[in-house]
Amino acid sequence: MIYSKMLAAKAEKRKQISVLIDPDKPTIRELESLAQLAERVKADYFFVGGSLLTNDHLGICIDTLKSNSSIPVVLFPGNNLQISAKADALLFLSLISGRNADMLIGRHVIAAPYLKHSKLEVIPTGYMLIESGKTTSVEYMSNSLPIPSDKNDIAICTAMAGEMLGMKLIYMDAGSGALNPVQTSMIQGVNNNVRIPVIVGGGIKTPEKAIENCNVGADIIVVGNSFEKHPELLSEMTAAIHSV
């Protein structure tokens, strides 16, 4: 079970890395190369999804990743159309940082019957969008305001509420293409106040920043855009995160 793997890593203080892939962006050849590289450097997960998919490439993307690596494929869905039984697990995201009822529970009700009968491992995840210096796709598409980057108390209380509601993960995200990553003081504050694994993504562009986030409490680092432009960074990032 993938969640058991995440819990074990947290208990052992082993930091993990997930490669975020937008199915719309890479070609099949690029996916094959990325999957093979991720396998060689022992990345921990693939998170697959995006705020908006304009091409029907999700199934092909998952097939390509699984045929070129043994790394678990976890869906990171932006909407109900981004669900596929071909994946290994799904982050059942509830946007707890916003007040859009559709993103808190509405779309989940629609997806629940399909997920109930699928073989996907469903992992309830408290998703927290953090202000990053620009309007991101997820902010626009979700019609919700992010938590201000300097309001650590709001982030901490939101994460605590998410855990009390039964969420199994807290995902702090500055969004794809973020100008500024989530501040380390906010990550530390959240980690100090919840017992479940903390995922951090958005704007993490260097191994040094990844290590910094791990040192203050991030359990899983998610990186996407950097690898699209510089695949060689995957090796450096993975080695750095696994060294913490």
C-alpha cells in the first residue's frame, strides 16, 4: 500500500520525492526518458495530473510511465475527468484552504461511486494552496483564494482541522510555476502541529531548497516544472532529498 509506504518513511525520518507530471505537456518519448531516469535514480512516486487537461493523454501517460519504471503512479486530479483505474492510487484532494464547496466536497460526491468500485488506493488529502507571488492555474481554476504566504497561523490551523477531519496527508502547494515557494517557517509550523505526512510542492527549483524544506518538516517534496526543462536535475534532487 502506498500510504503505508509514506507512513513508514515518515516514521523512519526518510524523506521522499515525487515527480509531478502534467499529461498534456511531455511527448511519449520525453515520458519514456523521464520514467527511465526516475527509475535509475530511485524517485519514490509519480504524481500525475494538472489544473486543466486539454488532450485525452492521461491513460497513455500512465501506461508509458508504468511500462518504463516500477515507480508507483499516483493521480493528482484537478477534476473528475482526471481519474483512471490504470494508476496505483489517487490523492482524494479536498481544498481545505479555500471556501469553494465544490472543491471541498462537491466533486468528491460525483467521483465516489467510481472510486468505490475501482482498485485505486484512495488517500484522503487536505490540499492547501499557498500564495506564491502570482495567480496560478490552480487558483484560477478552483475559484479560491490561497492562504497568504506570511500567515503561518492560518496555515497551521487549517492543517490541524484537516487532520481532525480525517485527512491522511497535508499537501502544501504554491502551485505550478510559482514565483515563490512555500516559506520554511510555514512548513515547520504545520509539521509541528500535525502527525500525518506533509507534502510540499511549487517553486522548488534547486536541491538546496529541497533539503531546506525537508529539514523543517516536509516529508515528500514534489517537483515538476524544473524537470521538464532540465531533466538532469532529477538525479541531483533525488540524491539530495534522500540524503537528509
